[in-house]
Amino acid sequence: MKLNPCPSTGETSGSCPGYVIDHIIPIKRGGEDTPSNMQWQTLKDAKTKDRIE
């Protein structure tokens, strides 16, 4: 996500320790695979969100 640097490193490329890219509106619910539908999410929050989706 070149427009949004990694919250833990500030870098726009490479790994982002402790974070994953999350689709705000899940693709399986009609969300697009575009930067405007993506955000950084902590691993902990991602696990919680994945359980309810």
C-alpha cells in the first residue's frame, strides 16, 4: 500500500511487522480489491474480525 506506509516501520514497501492488509468491505461481500477498500489492521484485530465475517 504505497499510499499508506506501514504503521510499525513507516516504509511503503517490504514487510509490516504486526500488521496485515484488511479489506474494509470483504471481497466475498462485494468489496473491491483496490487501495480505497484497504487498510492496515493489527494481527490481533484481524483475527477478531475474521471470526465474525
